[in-house]
Amino acid sequence: MSIMARMKELLKIAERIRNAELRKKTISILKNPFLSNRNFSGKHSGFENAPASLNWHHVYEGGLAEHTLSVTKMSVRIAEVLRSVYGIKTDTDVLIAGCLLHDIGKVFEYIKSKDEWDSSEILLDHTMLGTSELYSRGFPPEVIHMVASHFGDKGPTPPMTIEAKILSAIDLFDAGLESESSSEEDETSSLLDLIRDIRSK
């Protein structure tokens, strides 16, 4: 699938968000990412071009869109299974928006210079950048929480909603599948932890 085809599919998924305001905000930042805080550099990568990382997974141009597409589609399917098997309901609007935007900060964190991708001069992690930008744009707290907690229990903000738990598990799973340096044990334990958490409720 080409870079532009991936971006087109991501925007098509965003159109499934029923809440008009959330749909508009999600599509807007995907199409035209910029930092509201003008104290930061205005430089950014297009969402469709940026890599998902520089040294772990999807480390190539277009990797961010590919990773995001995979995570979003898998998360939506997982939510459908949880509903049909366990009767667990998720907020589809929140889930889609949070998955699509969980790595939005990477368009500001990674900049292409002289045909090579490198870290930008902004000394903040993509999770902080994404969380603060969504807060500035007035996104719902549930979506902001998904972005803030997508590193999972090992991150500074543990996931506390079912949507956030799905995202953090699938994000790690997808990154691990694509990365040659990840361990199968880490990927599997993340999914098992999610199942154990669901069954304990």
C-alpha cells in the first residue's frame, strides 16, 4: 500500500467518528499538524511521511501512517470481539480518535534534513507533545488520556479506561511485530495482562 493510500484510509476511518466536533478536530490535525504553542518551532513532518521511530519500529518514511493504520484497525476489531464475547462496551468515537492520534507528537519529534530523519530541536517526548497539543485544541479528556497513557503501565500515566488499555496493548504488539529487536515475551505479556484485567472485573 502506498503512503498516500494509507493516509486516505486513515482519513476514511476518521470519518466513522459520529461526533461531528471530534471528527472535525481529528481530521484537521491529521491533515494539517501544527503546534498551537508558537514558542516551539513551526517545523513538522507531514503525518503521511514521518517514520514511527528512528531506532525501534517502522523506521522508514511512511512508517508512522502504517503503524497508526494497523493499530487503529486492530483496536477496533478487538473492541468488537470484547463486545460480542464479554459484553464489554467501548466508546467507538473515543477509541478511533485516540488510536489515530496516539503518536501525533512524532510529526514534531522527527524532522527530515538532507534526506535523513533525525530528532527535532524540541526536547520533549512525542507523548508529551501529543498530549499537550490535544489539550490545547480542546479534545475530550478520554481521548487525551489515551494519548497520554499509550506507553502502558510502564509509562508515566497508566491506562485507566478500556479504550486506553486496548490501545496500549495493541500499540506495543504492533511495534513488536515490526521490530526485529523486540521479544515475543513482551508482546504476549501485554495482551495477557489486558485479558486478565478484563476478566477480573
